[in-house]
Amino acid sequence: MKNWLKIVAVILLLYAHIAGLLLGVPRLNILNETIRCLYFHFPMWFVMTLMYSISLFYSIRYLRNPQLGTDHRAVEYANTGLAFSLLGLVTGMQWAKYTWGTYWVGDPRLNGAAITTLVYVAYFVLRGSVENQEQRSRLSAVYNIFAFAAMVPLIFIIPRLSSSLHPGAGGNPGFSSFDLDNKMRMVLYPGVIGWILMGLWIASLRVRIRTIEEKVNELDYAKN
Amino acid sequence: MQRISKLSLLALAMLLPSFTKAQEQAEMADVMRSDGKIYVVVAVILIVLIGLFVYLFTIDRKVTKLEKKLGK
């Protein structure tokens, strides 16, 4: 990742945090000041989706042309995606406690998100349970495709077909029910871009560390 | 007597808009903002955020160093 992109990530996130706390927001009952959670809760899911998509891309590429580096990328992007999805779940629960009165409601949106997280945890369990490197890479690449195919209906389709406390049910895209005004967009979108860059940065670091690890292993192997 | 009740009714009618207005206006942390205490929160969050960025940059530098070492 280019260095200037890292600087851009830093600037955008600093802006999103300052503006997210200080700029005006619509005065809505029940939500009150917690509407600001949107600035921090929503980008987590956005980054997660992007990370899982990149992971899927590398998994498909691995199946077409098996190379260790491609497999490393698939794993690490999925790993970063998982971290963001956990943050999304926890921030969502905290927000739900204050607006809905409980940490968890059993509606399709929340359960779908939880199931998706479990599906991706299973991806790592699968990887950990296969000794042979080629087998592990190939099996997990195939599984990753199924995991993504499960995520799309669980997060993007089923919740929109049913009613829910969570905004975005009943066919509405995302957060239109927040009456998201232009002032909020001016904070939310730069924040989303900042978090995306942050996610890409962390994932690229993890890929590089794994590559180093692999090289060290090779050197060890050559020594013995 | 009648006059008093009329007066109180008038007073009520005058007060009514302010009541409904209070209901329309959702409660926000306005006091915290006017106190300036919100800046304390902003400062604390920024310290955490900047700290994390510095940490990420150090990890990045370390990884680059290791890569160079292995590249030789």
C-alpha cells in the first residue's frame, strides 16, 4: 500500500472522529445523541463486506492458478474482514442497548450478521484442521466461495424482506429512515473511505508479515 | 371566579406552544456542548486514535525492515 494512502486514511479518520462528535445532527426522539453511532457502526460493516469481497476474489484466483501468495491474500483479507465484523457486532449491540433497550433482538438482520460471522469463523477452523498446505488452500478457497454466497442473502437480502427494528428493513436501502441529511453524509462518507483505507492497510500488513513468515520457514527448511 | 378561570385558560393557551415545542425537540447533550466538556471527549478519543496510528506506522516500519533483511 502506498504511503500517501496511509496519510489520507489518517486524515480522513481524524476528520470523521472530530466532525462526528462535534457537527450537528438531526434531533430525533429515542435516537437522540446516539445517532452519531452511525458514523462508527456503519463503516465497520462496509469494510467487512469489502474485505470479504477481496478475499473471495483471491480465492477464485487461487483456484484458477494455485499460488501460495494468492492464498495468503485470501486468508488475510478474510481475517481483517472478520475483525471488522466483530467490531460491527459489538458496536451494534451497544447502540441497541440504548435505543431498543436490549443488546440483542432476534430479528433477521442481527441474526444474519451473527451467522455470517460464524460462517467466516468456520473458514479459519477449516484452515486450521488441514495439515497439507495445498489441500488446505484449495479446500478453504472453495469454502470461501460458499461463505460469500451465504453472506449475501444473510446480510443483504433476507433482512430487507422482513420487518425489523434495524433500519433498512422492508426494502429500504441502508439508512434512509434516519433521514440522513447532507450534513451527516459529509461526515459518514469520508469516514467510510478512511475506514476502508485503514482496513486495506491492516490487511496489507498482515499479508506482508505472512510472506516474511513463509520466507523464514523456507530458510529454516533449507538449513535442515 | 369566571374571570380567573378565563385568565388561567389564556395563560395555558399561551404556554401550550412551548410545551409542544419541547416535545418536538428531542433531548440532546446540549448542556455538555455548552459546557465545553464535549472537547474533553473529543481529545480523549483523538489521543487513542493517534496512538493507534503511531502504533500502526511502527509496525509498518518494522515489517519493511524485516523485508529488507530477508531480501539480502
